[in-house]
Amino acid sequence: MNDRKEASQTLKALMGIRNLVVGGVIARGERLSEVPLSERLGISRTPIRAALARLEQEGLLERIPSGGYIARGFSADEVIDSIEIRGVLEGTAARLAAERGVEPRKLIEISKVVEALDATINPNPAKINFERYVELNAEFHRLLSMLAGSETLRREIERATSLPFASPSAFLETEEAFVVFRRSLIGGQEQHRSIVQAIEMREGARAEAIAREHARVARQNLEYVLNTDKSLLSRIPSLNLIVT
């Protein structure tokens, strides 16, 4: 029971600290220390310490010689590399799922998520169900990571998507950003459908190619921010971590 409670507290600390950094409450380069975080989150120092170490491993924090951690900054190239790595891993998951075959119930489950996503897409930004889209998009990618039946691959995809800008819903943290990138959502939803179709038809190469291209939607959104509307850098929380 104690082990489960400790694991639960560590997870709570992990999510709490990550949200503080990604949400811009803790700025890029700002120091994070155990005592202030413990008081802010209402969690003891042991889970806080474990969470800080985990976030350093994920790459979100950096340990400093004087003790403690700072929120890391990332170059645009590092962000692009993270997105590309996710694309490679998800493409591999899609290809293996197609080649190995997937249980009908699992295909039905992910197909239902695609159908539910259809209901959230609307040409009128005011009618887009923002929160529901983000939730379902995350669920689609979670299910995709498991279709190949490889726990190793699922774990590596989870690790690759732990950085905010490499997640499946990268740059959609705010409704404002969601509206800006709404055009990419329509194409992305078509790719969701095509990935599932290719897996069902046992077309491994096609499934992999579409999944890899699908990950590049996040890259296109990033390039839009950097090249067209840099004002979004300060208005979308996770983009505060990018050093331009």
C-alpha cells in the first residue's frame, strides 16, 4: 500500500511540475528547488525529488552545478528533431501493426475514436469542440502506440512524446492556438482515417508513411509560428521554452 501511495505521489508531483513549466508559470532558465515546489504543490520532498530527476531524464529540466534544476530552453532544431523522432516511432508502430495483424476489437476501438474525432471538426472555428478534440487525439495516438503489441515500442513512444512540443496535440494547449491551426486539423483527421485503413488492409509501408507524415503536422505548425506569426511564441505556453 505504501509503495502504491508513494508512486501516486510521485506521479502527482511529476504532472504538477511539468504543468508549471509547460504552462509558463516557471520560466525558461528559472531554478526549481525541492522546498518551494513541495510547499506549492502540497507534496512531500521525496516525491518531488523523484519527479525532478525523472523530468531531467525526459529532457525538460537541466541539473545545475550549484544544486537544483532549471527549466531547459530548446532550439527550433531540437524541437523539430523531437517531432521527427515521434514520427519515426509512430510510423514503425503503424507498420508493425499492419504486418503482424491487429485483433478486430482493437481496430474497432481505434475506428470509433476516429469517428468521434469527425464530430469535433467544423469549418466554423466557433463550433469546434476544442477540449474534446485534444482528448480524442491523445487517445488515438495512445491506441496506435499499442496496436503492434510491443510494450518496448509503446514505452519509447511515450518517452518521445513526453516533451510538450513533441506530443500528438503539440501547440494546441490553448483555444486560441487551436483556432489558428484548425486547417491542419482537417488534414490530420484524414490521416488518422488513412492510417487505420492501411493497418486494416495490412499495407505496412503505406501505414508507416502516413503516420510519419502525420507527425509533421506539428512541424508545420511550428514553422508557421516561427516564420509567419511569432506573436504566438508568447501566447502558447510551451513555446516559451523555445529559444529563438
